[in-house]
Amino acid sequence: MLEQRQMALEYSKNNHDTFLNDLSNFLKIASISTSSEHKPEMMVAANAAASMLRQIGFDRVQVMPTPGHPVVFGEWMKAGPDLPTVLVYGHYDVQPVDPIDLWHSQPFSPQVQGDLLVARGSSDMKGQIVAVISAIRSILQHGPLPVNVKFLLEGEEEIGSPNLKAFLEENRELLASTIAFNPDAGMIGPDSPTIVTTLRGLAYFELRVYGPDHDLHSGLFGGIVHNPAQVLCELIAGMHDSMGRVTLPNYYKRVRALSPEERAESARLPMDDEYYQAQAGVNKLWGEQGFTSAERVGARPTLEVNGLYSGFTGSGSKTVLPAYAMAKISMRLVADQDPDEVQQQLVQYLTERAPDTVRWEITPMAGSFASAANPNSREAIAFANALESVWGVRPLYKREGGSVPVVTDMQKILGIDSVLTGFGLPDDRIHSPNEHLHLPTWYKGIDSIIYFLYNLAASDKE
């Protein structure tokens, strides 16, 4: 087995161009799940993912329909029933490219610029999917996989995975596995291999405030009709106090206090204020007082405005009093917080604060619970050793500020935990113009997956 692993690593080393070409072709597909006009590209991307699995020798590859975008499934189950089965999770959908004028190259025309591959989806997360496929390709060139592997690739993660939970429930037997391997997290830095131990949950809403039944002339009606844009801004401004805390009623009721041990572990991470300032490109940080930046990101709940719209936003001037104003609002949740309960807290806040000169409505867009992974599981240890074999240092363990709802769903529905990692970096500009992937880190990630699969097989025999 050691000889086969070494041959797989040599194949990986000699085929970087092949892997990069596979990824570039995948990135050319504009698989934007939130846009109905890109629905044909979503199917093209699903079929492309299925084709890559078939090319490396996977059996039972299927593009399976859902009420939304399809799920791609594939499996290689020849290692035997006594060996572990790894369920690889990924998503082939990507974020919209707006604002397009801030891109330095075309979002779906991948460009290698030094050590970076620039394209939408390069880091989040087509690059992570192709990393796993490339590792498996490297192994299968010289023999069988040391463990069984299944793939579950969805097309709706960027819109909250509305159909994935039902898919998991309907396909429990098909997806039955020992562990999920989820590379949709990321690394702290190129020299800091990382395993994620917790993920925050999510509650996402669209808030609309309505005033007159049509846009009005601001000279004729300004000062006598309450402007919904002003009302919305005042409501949003009141959602935080001077200490940076969220003011929704009972918002912190279920939030667990950090233990001294947890705070000490967080302090070990090389992620001080200067680190976050550099990653964000800001001169000064802001947030809930009494906590470090790493604690705010990984262990405290938040409320953020993700988008605002009202009235005239084009070039030039138009003296309009808008009929409505809209905001996209997301809350990152920590352990024990319930998205439905948070919605009730938001409704209570608006009921108590909104003036009777306007009407308002909220539309839930997405919701998920926070989740945790066991860093001491056999599978997590196998991956930690794999990272150390490639990077030469022990990995860091961190609380991740983002949300991956499928982790909780897999725990509850399939009864399996996840190994959470990824080979994207904090400055990859995911969800922003000029998203990119650091190729040297990505190639190391491929090698670490090779080590992981062999380590997992070896640990099962101990």
C-alpha cells in the first residue's frame, strides 16, 4: 500500500497541468444557481461533474433531479464492505458575478496570473471538487482505492440548499457512509493547514418597507409622506447598540458563553486584528465589545446587511420619494440558536420599532443550525496526519464563521459526522469580483487527500 501511495503522489506531481486543465474547463460553465437565466448552464455543470467521475472510473454515476437543480451522485465501492466509505460533499453552483465592472478579467474565462487561477468558482468550490477528483484519479492510475468513496455534488448551496434535506431523506440507503469529507471550508494561510471544528448557522431574510403605492415627486410630497428608505435605514441602524451587540429581543438567550479553555484555544490561532485587517482591506475593525476578532468570527452570533435597494440608483439625479425600500439581512448563528426562533425575534423587533406610517414584510430566504465536528475522531486524526505529511507542520483547528447547512443535515439524517477542511485561503475573494485560487496550496491539497484515503484505510485495520 505504501508503494501504491508513492506512485499516486508521483502521478499527482507530474500531472499538475492535467488537473489545472480539468478545473479550467469546469470553471468556464456559468453555473449561477440563483439566476433562472442560467438554468441551462446548471445542467451543463452537473453533466460535466458526472463526466469527470465517469472518466476516473466511478460506477453508478447519476445526475438526479430535484425540484430545483440536480444532484450528481457517483460511487466506487470495490474496497469491500469491511472498509470505510467516504462520502465527498461538494457544490457545483457559484455566486453571481456582480459587480461585473470590478473584474479584471472575464469571470468565466479562467486566467492563470502568477500563482493564482482567477475565475468565479475557482475557490468556492469547483476547485475543491476537482482537487478530490484529481487525488482519486492519481490513486486509480496504479490500483484500486484503499477505501470506498461516494460523491454527493449539489447545485443549490449558494441559495441555501432548499432541496438537499429532502434529497438526503429520500436517499438514505444510497448515501450510507462512514464519514463525510467536506472541503467547503478553508485554510488560515498557505503555510497553515487547517481543520474546522465548528460552523455557524444561518438565518437569511428579505425585509421590505412600503410607503406610498407608487413613487412620488419628492418636492411635492417630501416632508408629508414618510420615506420608506429613511424608515428602513433607521430600523437597520437600531439593530445594533453602541457595544456592537444585536438588539433583537432575546437574541442572546441561547448563546453559550465561551469557557476559559475555549478562549485559550482561540488565542492560539495566528489570527489577530492585523490579520483580519489585512484580509479585509480595512484600517480598523469593528464588532461586539469584549471579544477578540477570532472569537467574534467563530463563536459569536452576528447580524449583517447584505444588500440595500430603494428608489433611483442610476447615474444622474431624479428627485423621487420611493414607494418601497428593501434590505437583505443575514444572521450567523452559534450553537443552540434556532433560525425559526430568530425569525420571531426579528418580527418582534419590527413590530415594536416600525412606525405606523409604513407597512413591512419579511420573507425567509434560508436557515440552518450551527454544527460541530469531532477533531478527535479516527477520520479527523487520519486527515490531520495527512496534512502534516504534506505541509510538515501539525494542522490548526479553528471555528469557522461561515455556514455549511449540509453538515448538520448529514448528522441528523444520515447519522455521519464530517471532516471539514478546504484549500482556499481567506484572501481568495470568494463571493466577490476577482475570485481566485492559490495553485501551490491547491496542489498540496490534492496530495493531502491522497494521504488521507490511505491513512483512513490503515487506521481501520489498527
